[in-house]
Amino acid sequence: MTAGRKVRYNTDGTPAELSPPKESRVFNGEEYILETAIRSDFGLIHAHKADRKGNLVFKETARNFNPEAAQCARVSVAQVEYLVDDLDPDEVHLPGIYVDRVVVVGPQETGIENHTTRPAQTAEELS
């Protein structure tokens, strides 16, 4: 157990409040203080595909934090582009046990990419 870490100080610099005791454990010779996990009330996530059981497949960078957001939320709502009958189990990125609701929104444009091109050059301009 660890306790007594300074949380707040008096104006004269002496400790005004000490932290309550927390459980600690030693792993491979290092002491770690255990904390409870952060839980959110809702996790709003975006997936490429879902099946009727709530299993999700993410596309590209959507795999970054969407699975963790669903796992830590008390209620997770997934907006998906496509709803299919069944997904291949090897294809699933997030099991349906973590998904409470699925909303089909259809294909979405991200609005992030900017396509810029220059005008075509003639052979004379290239030489």
C-alpha cells in the first residue's frame, strides 16, 4: 500500500493534505500503483462494417482508438457504413460483446482529404 503522497500544500509550504492509501504490486522488480480504470458513460464510434451481432470491422485509421472507446464505455453506439448478415470471424476487429447499439449511416465522406493537382504540362514545358 502506498499513502502519504502530498496532494495539497498550506501557504507556508507544509503539506495540507495527503493522499489516501492505494494498492501497489511489484512486477519484475518494479513497484506499480494500481488505479481503477477510466469509464465513460457513452462511447460513440465509427466502423466500416457491422454484422447483426454487433461485430465491427474498422477501415484504415479508424482502428486507432475506436475499439478502446467501445471497451471502456458503459454504453457504446457504433455508426456503421454497411450492415451485413455475417462477418468472417478472422475479419472482426471488435467483438459484438462491446457494442450496445448499431446505427447504419451509409458511406461517409471524411472531408479531410484535399485533392490538389497541377495543370498538365505540354512537352515543350517539360524540356
